[in-house]
Amino acid sequence: MRMKKPIGIFDSGFGGLTVLREIEKTIPQYDFIYLGDNARAPYGNRSFEIIHKYSLEAVKWFFNMDCRLIIIACNTASAKALRTIQQNDLPFLAPDRRVLGIIRPITESVGTFSKSRHIGILGTVGTVSSNSYIIEIKKAFSDLTITQESCPLWVPLVETNEYVSEGADYFIKRHIDSILNQDPQIDTLILGCTHYPLLIDKIKRFCPPGVTLVSQGPIVAKSLESYLNRHPEIEKDCSKNSLREFYTSETAENFDRLARIFYNTETKSAHVDL
């Protein structure tokens, strides 16, 4: 059965599959189409202009696939491109369609996790340098003290499947120690990258008791469910046959080989040119 109006899930690479996995658990009845821009990943060190260009190309591709709702499941793209797409591009391209990100659902809820009112953000260089988490969190919880830590090697460790090795422990512990040394009162850490749920067991090992780890997938899934309930005009245009399709700007063989790390099951993807 061919999808008619799926919900689009976009990421620069594989990490968005961890978000899709959680969304499927929450609203499995919907159709989803996933696009990974693996050929141009990672986005983390690229400029705002390039990330906007790449993200907008992906959004247009989703529109051609008849998606009415798109989730940018990439922290860097959500931080650097989402607002421009929503405010400047969408009104002219498709005012009846919606593009959402994954940062706001986290920032609107993180204050409920912290008792000390001190939180930390672990993310890529691009996400941290954008300060998007700080800006959005302060809108909802002005009393929070926020510390950030960029972890540039964590994504490569996951994508090369080295994150399970003892050698990875050094790089994980170094950044946990760094952020907690900056603010020992931190009791909540946001995993601000969709790759990081795969590191969660090791992160827990190097965190002191009482530190809560906030992973994006489950929160984004609940937020999407709530959004669909609150916007019937969008929800009615999303098809519901429990279908899944996967696309990549890289080769399908490479995508399918690595996707299993993030998705926990096999994928049969197809190559697209963006």
C-alpha cells in the first residue's frame, strides 16, 4: 500500500530514528516517512546558512511526498533552521502545512524534572553554540541555572559502533565530569542529541546518584500526540495505515547497515537526491 499523507521525520543522519522509534510506540497507527541526509551529515559544524539550505531542501522533498506535517528530528537543524523555515519560508511555500522541531517539547518540560533548579545540556557543537536550548528554557523557566557542554566525539562513537567499547568510556566520562565540575548543583541533564540515548547506560555510570537524564524521544512523542489532538485540521490529513518508509541521501546499503543500531530493526531504504 502506498502512503498517501504520511508524517515526515527528518534528520541529518541516523539519530532521528531514535525519535521515530518512540513516536511509533505512542501513536503507531499513523504512517511515517523518514529521510536521513546522511550524504551531507554531520550538520553540527556547518553554518546557519548551509543548515537552513539543506533543511529547506528536505522540507520541500517531504511536501512533494504529500506530507502535511513534518518533524525536524535533528537538534542542530531545529536550533539553526526551524524558526526561519516556520516564519519566512512556510507562509509562501505551503501555509496549510506544518514543520515542528524537537527542542521546544524538551524546554517546556525540563523545569519539572529539576529540584535544585540547576540543569545541564549535553549536545553537539552546533546545538550548544546556537544557545537555542538556553533561549527556549528561559522563556518557560526563568529561574533555572543552565550549563552547556559540547561533546563532539559522541556522535562518531555511536555511528562507528564504538560506543560500546571501553575506549568510549574516557570520552563520555570526560564530558560528564566537565559539566558537573562547572556546576556541581546540576541534578538534571538534557541529552540534547538524538544519538545520545544509545549512550545512556554509560552516561548513567559516570553520573552521581540523583542526577536525572532527560532523553528526547519519549517527550517528543507525547508532544506530537498532544499536538495532533489539539489540531484536528492537521490530524485529519495524516494517513493511518501503520506504514513506514525510509529514504537517505547516501546509499541505501550504508543506511540500512547502520540504521539498525538506532532503530532496533531492519530497514529497507531508498536513495534520493536532494
